Amino acid sequence: MSLLGLQYKYTTALLDLKPQYWYRGRVEVDRKANPYVQAGVGYSKSKGTSYRSAELNLLPVETAPGVRKKMYEIRFNYYQDFKLIKYVNSSVSFETNYFTQGMLGIDTISTVAPRLQQPQGRKVYTPIDANSYSVTTYDDAIRSSLTFRNVYDKGLIRRSKFLPFLEAQYSLGSIDLADGYPYWMIRNRFFAGGGVGWQYQITNFSSRVEAGYFYDDYSDFFQRYLGSLTYQLFDYTSVSLGIEYYLQSKFYSNAVQFGIKHNLKKRIKKKQSN
């Protein structure tokens, strides 16, 4: 499912040793002109070799069934990075996702259950015939995850460099939706593995690709490929592209995002020096 939208974001000035704040709002529409809103606030601060950030966002559930059912997600993320070893950048990320109540599925039962047309907890029973009922399940859900990551980086400023990494994550969910409808969630999950990233930067262009291979107690093993690029097209305008692609034996969703960013304040397109 594709959405087209417009976003406004305000960010405070970046000053040494001072926290930076931002807020944003977005309106998107689908092909039938149905509107969807997003909103968020965030904070970040750098000090020496450490960096921390926190943000809270409201957005539609990022699956086609979730969007069609007008389900929303409230997402909180806290991120902290630091150096444990000279050339190793370590980071910890905690994320909690709350999914608003919506229809999770419909089943049919063949049994006589009188007067079950009214909601029974979070289930609605509707008669089909004298001996059959459809059972519609409604629920909200919450999921939390903790991610630890190490990246080997000497910190040298180069146009091109490789960045090996190790990563592990543990997550807990309140319900089991392993079939991915209307979104994906399981009770608990652990995965760990590693890979390598490649980063390329010049004056007005930056890109990064990453490939990883992970052990997973849910799907045994899976591969993950990430990619992003940003190009300062004009003084006020930049374009960006982001890709997530997974290879595994069980359910996973992939995504492609393309964006055009227009700054209200002029950002000079830098000229490359010879």
C-alpha cells in the first residue's frame, strides 16, 4: 500500500553542549484520498564521544491491513551510544510500541451459543445460521525491545569506509500475531548476529549500505539488507531514499521510502574542491 504526504518539521539550532529539540507533523493520503496523520517530538544531545536521543511518535500502523483499518501506533524510542573500547562504538536502544485497538481477525465456529451477538470481552459473535457464528476479535497490543550493537570504526574521516558490526535484540509482545495480520508480533524473540556496512560520503551526497546475517529463535536464521542515501539537490532541497529487505523462512515485511525535503532556511549546496 502506498501513501503520499506532506510533512513539516521544526528543529532548534545545534549548539555545543546544548540539547537539540524537534517536533513534526505530517498528513498523508492513499489512492482513495483517505487522510492519515502523523506527529512527533524528539530530543538529542552530544557530549564528547557519546550521543543520546529520545523521541515519541504517533503514526499509522506500518502495514497495508493496519492502514486500511485506521489503526495507529504510538512509538517511543531511547538511544544511547558510547565507547567501551577505543575503536568500537557501542549503542543501546530501547523501543516500546503501543498499537491502538482494532480488528485482529475473524473466525467461524459451528456451535449453538445463544445471545452471543453482544461483545464478550473483546470478541463479537455474529450469527451466520442456526448453528454457526462468526467471531470477530478486537484488541490493542504493546511490544518492547532492547537492542545492543557494536560497530568497529577508527573514526577517520574518509569518503569511503567499511564498518563491521555485531548486534543482538530481545523483544516481548502482549499478543501473538505470527501471521502478520493486521501487523506482526510474537510473545518473545531473540536474535543475534553481525555483518558489515559500507559508507560513502562526498560534499553533497552520502550513502550507506549494510548486510547482516543473524541467528533467530523465531525463524532459525535470516538475512537483513539496509540501504540509504541523501543528496543535496538545490540550496533548499534534498532527496532521500531508504530500503529495508529481509530474507527469512517466516513472515517479514520489506519497505522502500523515497522523500523530497525542502528547507525553509537556505542550505547552500557546497561546491566540491579540486
